Amino acid sequence: MSGPVRESAWREFAKGWWRENPVFIAVLGLCPALAVTASLRNALVMSGATAFVLIGASLVVSALRHVVPRQVRISVYIVVIATLVTAVDFALAAWMPVAHRELGAFIALIVVNCLILGRQEAFASKNRPVLALADAAGMAGGFALSLCMIGAVRELLGNGRVLGLRVLPAAYEPWAVMILPPGGFFALGLLLTVFAWLRERAEQRRRAEQARVAAAARSGGGAP
Amino acid sequence: MRGELIWIFASACLINNFTLTYFLGLCPFFGVTGRLATALRLGLANIFVMTITAGAAWLLERFVLPWVPYLRLISFILVIASTVQFVEMLIRKTSPALFRALGIYLPLITTNCAILGLALFATNRGYGLLASVIYALGAGVGLLLALVLMASLREEAALAPVPRLVRGTALSFFVAGILSLAFMGFAGLFHGVVE
């Protein structure tokens, strides 16, 4: 692989984790992000399944990008995605029956995760397989990261445990609502607020720094 | 029998509201609820697509899928995509104004997980044709209800004095959480009737 390709592949991979995070920044793929995150374990299984489908579909779509006619491209993407999801669905049913039962229809619903279709339309259909792989892996990583954060917050506040291990003292009164459906919305709102606060603080610090530099330049302006 | 159908309808509409308790169809829920009128129209188009999909899913499950179980997801999604295409052409012919108002959200009904979710749930539960259609109607009305409630709340919240940090997306999530809490109150509805 030549230098520039490796460099841009790295950039495509890195952007999905945080700067263009699919859940927190682009607000895509919300349905699974809220529906399966009552516990961290389910969030992990869901992240793995989504990553497999996203990476596989991106590779196929990218490899076929000169073959598929424009008019039917969306249908082709959907069929590719649905095929991969069927494979994941059967594989999980065979190897992880408990997780499969708990996630229920949400494994099948990966088909309509707008994150996956969005990446095919926006990226994989226009770039070579190496870049598509990097982009898909980064986005899948960002998706997994956000799912795990939401799952950890909900399990911690709603249960006092993370991955079934007790973290908060036994005297902690669990917020049962965090494991129930409304908790999904509250947890994501809470995380977004914390991120907005962090961003604003960073922005303020940057501005103060700029003002200090400008003031120093002005006061030092008379000196030779 | 009739009692059971009413129960299916109420359960899909209120108690197990697709958007607020199953987290299905969140994209339009946060995407088009900026304005009440658009939310209402999209909700109506959704009801139509859901009802047709439920009927078609029943037909497929009964007559086709016993022989090719692995085609379940693909056949469902193809039915949904064609129905959406049909609705799109219908609306463009009959009401160009509505067609323009719905814009990109009309084709996006295809990837609305509430619709595929409905087909999966209805066939998983082994509903008959009538029950499937009633279930779809209930779920569709529930979706419409959630969209309209959310749009009304957001129109109010846009004018309210809200701390700057939670403005925008975070505020929408808190509003949705409170709505979802309110819908949990329906859980005891019909309790005595069914058991």
C-alpha cells in the first residue's frame, strides 16, 4: 500500500470514533442504540453484529460500485445488507441463543439501521474497498463506543452494577427508570449534555488563551 | 374474538407504543417533528404503509416462507420498498402539494424500522390476517400519536427559556423520555379485562 492511501485510510478510520460519531454527532442508528442498551452485555453483542454487517456490506458495495446501475442502487444495498443480517441472525441463534432471545427482533432490524445504509450511499459506493473498509471499521467502532457508553450509564444508574459486577455500594437506591424505556432517552440526553458542556469548556479555554496571546502581543507591540 | 382485537389495537397503540417503548421509528420521531403539520401527514402515510405491509407479511409467512425461511428479511423489506414506491406515486398523482411537503421523508419510510418491526412482530406472534391488520392499524395510530405529541411539545419548547447547554438534540431526548414515562402509565390499562 502506498503512503497517501495508508494515510487517508487511517483518516477515514479515525473520524468515525469520535469526530463524526454516528450516534452522538450524526444522531443515526438511534433505535438499536436505545433499545438494546439496558445492559452492557447486550450492547456489546449488538455492536458486534452491527460491525459485521456494516463492514461486510461496505466491502461488497465498494467492490461492486462500477457494476450496480444508479437507479437500483438502494435496492441492491438493501438486499446485500439483508443477506448479511440473515447470516448474523442464524449464527447468533445457533451460538448465542440467550443473547439472541434477549435481543429478539432487534438483530433482524439491523437491516433498517440507517447508519449502515447511510454509509453505503455516502461512502462505500464512491470509494475503493480499502477506504470503505477503513470507514466502515471506524464507524462500527464509534457505534460500539456509544452503545457501550449508553449501556454502561444505564446499567450503572439503574442497577448499581456494570456487566453484572456491583460498582456502587449496596446502599445505593437504583433508579429503576434507567433500565426501563424512558431511561434510554434520559441516558442519551444526559450524555449529550455532558458532551456539550465539555465542548463549551474547551471552547472557553481556547478563547481565553487567544485573548491572553493577543493581549501579550498588544502590550509587547511597542517593543522592537 | 372482538374483545381480543380491541385488546391488540389498544396494546399496539398505547401500552406497547412502537416509538416510546420499543424505540422503533426514532428517525422520523426526531427528524420531522419540528413542525406539527408535517408530522401529522407523515404519520398518516405511515399508517397506510404499515397496514399494507402487515397484510403482505401475513400472506408471505403463510404461503411462501415455510419453504424458504431464509428469505424472510429480504422478502419483507422488498414488500415494504415496493409499497412505499406505490404510495409515493399515488401521492404525487393525487396531491402534489402534500408530495412536496413530505419531501425526503416519504422514501425514507422504507428504512423506518417501525414498519419492518411490525412485520416481524406480527409474524412472530402468529397473528391471523385480521389480527395482523388490526395490529398494524394500532401501531400506526400509536406512531401518529407519538409524532403529533412530540411535534406539539417541540413547538412549545422552541419558545421556552431553556438552559443553553441542553438546547437542540439533548432537549428533544429529555422531552421524549418524559413522554415515554407518561406512556408507561398505560401499562395497567385493561388489566382486569384480559386476565
